[in-house]
Amino acid sequence: MRHFFIFLLLAACLPCLKPAHAQTWADSLQAAIQKAPQDSSAVNRLVQMAFEMHTASPEQSLKLGKQALAIAERIHWLKGQGLALNEIGTSYLNTGNYPLAIDNYFKSLHIHEGNGDSTHVCNTLGNIGSAYFFQHRYEQALQYFSRSLSLARFTKQEVYEQNALGNLGSVYYQLGNYSASEAYLLQALRLAESRRDSSGIINQLSNLANIYAETGNYSKSLEASYRTIDIAKALNNKLLITANTGNIGETYLDMVRDTSQKLSPRQRKDTLKKAIAYLSAGIHDGRALGFRDAVIDFLKTLSEAYAAQGDYRNALFAFQRYMDLRDSTFNLANSQKIASLENSRVLQLKDRDLHIAQLELLQKRRQRWAFLGGLALLIIIVGLLWRNISRQRRSNLLLSREKIRSDNLLRNILPDEVAEELKENGIAEARQYDEVSVMFTDFVNFTRAAQQLPAKELVKELHECFSAFDEIMERHGLEKIKTIGDAYMAVCGLPIPNAEHAKNAIDAAREILRFTEERARTKPAFAVRIGIHSGPVVAGIVGTKKFAFDIWGDTVNTAARMEQSGVPGAINISETTYQLLKDYCSCTYRGRVAAKHKGEVDMYLVKAADS
């Protein structure tokens, strides 16, 4: 997986503070600020501290931002409120709380627009776009990055214009619009070069290298990556050096995989060696830097490179390292989430204690003991109520997540319409469908191969093939019914009737043949037989535990015979299906062919080459 950069904060670079050092630094500065006058200077210092703590400690950054906001509100300084709200939003963004991030960004935007502060409006618009980007809400991200770009150009603020162009390129890359992405990134690159912004240049070059690799322009991709590494070395930016080193390895592997390159055996061998060398270097440097995500991606790609080389021993070793690191990263992420929650709880407790102390100081001349007793009682009541509310919210959230998970699982097993009927009524009645097309496929000589291949490799092969078949079925409107061993069964025309069921089925079958033929060019692969028959079926759910959606009828049996009587690399169809397709595709009449339990049946062949 290639690493694509997005410019999240339109400001200066963040310092590299370790959490422990950052905490000590923040505490000492915060103590100094508390002794100083609570004015606009204090707000500015707290905002700057919050900004510099974003990476080291988002929780501490959030606390500082809230303190700055409280002072700005007390002295009625609108600009300070806007600055503090922006930092609060960024703290929430860095902890993954996107709704709260967006809420605070919009409050900040409203204040800056009211003040006519174009610089901070540009900044906040970009941050709103970033929050939407991380939620994969790309249309909204485009809207706010475009607004930031327009304002930056109008006010001639080149740094914001450059970042907005880069961010728009990032969004279009995610949308798969590589031409638009390249156009924006090239504009950002030219602007960075005119500003002599080395960091901006290498970020844009890295992203352009990824686009060129995706579109098959490997020479330009490698050129951009090598140039990026040269500049990154001058800046001593080891993370960018590592990311681009691994990306170069991925690009060389893409060249081998791309059959349009027509590499000679010698060229293919040399290119694979380069891929393995660069990926290995990226993994080595990534481990030294603690760049875990990149190491995980490069290990997976390295495994694929060794497999393409025929070195299955090293491929397996790299894949095992990839799995181990991925699993450990998952566990580490969970531990970090727990630690983050604990830190938040500690901060909440500190805030509560500080609030109590301030109340005691303000009310010390009044009836001290009565007040303290009432305050203690109030805190207990609020704490109990808050605890109950928090528990209820957590319960509701868990229930909502489980409902979504169960709905997704049900839709993965059953067609959407059947799943909805089952959820609403508790049952899903069997139905007669008069016109459907049933498809069966299986792999030639699968039983003999199963005896020779290791079980793990056999299952992996089936998984990759059937996953590709699933995507093909979805594209052509077929409903997958089930797999039995190496057999795959699907149907078109239910649960929603489809007058084009035979046409869609033959298009899906042709794409399956193309997939297996292309796969056989790069690795040993199974040949496939495909059979299709059209007619009526009965469909419904069977069983009460581990239930499954299935179809029955003579149409199903005849379709199975079409597959069993077929030939490798072709599509065998019945007379009924031929009558529906004869004006759509050319077929070869096979004559009357004996089919098990059916006698002699008229059959036709449709070749993939006709597509």
C-alpha cells in the first residue's frame, strides 16, 4: 500500500517532543502563565502551547485550548476565542473525535469570518476539509478545500494556496480521478518550487510518484521517487526517505505484474531483484524509525515479490513477519486506546478538583461548613447522575454498533430484500421465480491438485479466486448462492426480477474466464468450466441455525449438468439460454450431448474470445 500525504494543519511544522518531555515543558509554561495577567498575551501563549502539544499529547493540547478559550471569553476577545476553538478542534481531530472537531472548527470559522480574518479563515477551512477527509466524506472535503484555495488565491496567500492544491490532489486520488489529482499536485509542486519550500516539494513529488505508478507511467514514478529521496536526504527527513524507498520497491513489482510492459525474462528477473532490494531497505529503515505502518505494508509486498520470483520459502517467511507485526500493531493500538481513555479520565478528575478548589476560594467568607456540605452533596448527586448517563450512553452505543454489525452480517449471507423481510417478519417465505439464469463453475482437475498442494496454499488459492468471482457477480447483478468445494453457484433474476438475466449471466461468465486466463499468465492456475441454464426456480431460506439462502428446481439441476458437460476455458449453455442470447453473442452448436440423468441435451459453447 503506497503512502499518500495530506496537509492537515496549515501552519508551521510541529516540534518532535516526547510525551514525557512535552508534559514537563507544558506544566512549567502553564505555571508561568497562571502567575501572569490573564489577558490576550496569555491566550496567545496557551494557543501556541496547545498547537505544539498536538502530536506529543492531544489530551494536554485539548486542556490548554480550553483554558485559552475560557480566558478569551472572560476578556471578550473574539479573535482569541476563534484561535482557541481551532486548536480544540485539532485536538479532537488527532484523537479521532471528528464530530467534535468539526463542531469546534465551524465555531472558529464563524468568528474569523465575522472578523474578516482571511488568514485564519483559510486555515480553518482547510482543517474542516481534513476532518471530512478522514471520515471518507470526500465531497464535503472537496468543498472546503476548494473554498480555502479560492480565498488563498484571492488574498494572495501562497502557503495556503499550495496546501489547498495538495489536499485537493489527495482527495481526487482517493476518488480514483488520477488526472485531476495529478493536475492539482503539479500546480502545488510548481508553487512549492517557486517558494523554495523543500518539504512541500518532496511531499508533492511523493504523491505524484504514487499517481504515476497507479497509471502505469513507471519511469516518471521512479524519477519522482528518486528526486524525493535526494531532497529528503538533504533535509535529513528519514521518514520520507524510508517511505519512498519502499514505494520504489512497490513500483518495480508493479512493473513485473503489468503484462503490458512485455519484459524479457532477464529484465523481469532484474526488476524483481530491484523490487526486493528496495522493499528490504524500506523495511530495515522503517523498523529503525518505528515506522510500523510502512513496515507492515512493505512486508506484505515483499512476500508478493518473492512469490513472483518463485522463492516461496522467503515469501512465506516475509508473510509470517507481516502477519506477526500486523497482529502486534493491532494489540498495541488497543493498548494505546485504553491508555488514552485513562489519561482522559485523569484529566477530567484534575479539572473537577481544580473547579472545586476555585469554588471554595470564592465562597470562603460565607457559611463555610454549610456550603461545603451542600457542595459535597451536589458533587455526589451530579457524579451519580453523570455515571448513570454515561453508562446509558455507552450501552446505547454498544447496542447500536452490534445492530449495525448484525445487519451487515445478515446482508453478507442473504440478499438485501430477503434480509429485510427476515428482520421485519421473522421469516422469509419461499417464492417462485419464473425466469432466471443459473450459473455453475468448477475448477478442472481440482481433486488431483488438492492432493498435491499444501492445505494452506490450496485454501488461499480458492479464497483469491472466489473473492474475485464475488466482485464479478456484484458488478453484473448476480446473486451468489453458495460454494461447495471448488464449485461456485450463482443466479441472476432474483430476488428482483431482471429481464436481462441471461445477458448478465453470460457477461459475468466471460469475465470469470478472462480473470482465470490473466491469472494463468503470471502463476500456475486452475482452468475453469462454466455452465448456464435458464428457467424457473424456487428460492428461500433453509434451516433455523446457520441458515442459508438457496434455490431449487429442475433449472438448477440442468445448469449443473451444463457445467459438468462443459469444456475447460469455455461457457456451456442450454438450448433455453441460447434462445435468449442468440442475438447478443455468437455461439457454437455442440449437438445433442449426453447429460447425467437428463439424456441427450442440446448444448452450445460461448467462448471468452467473443466478448
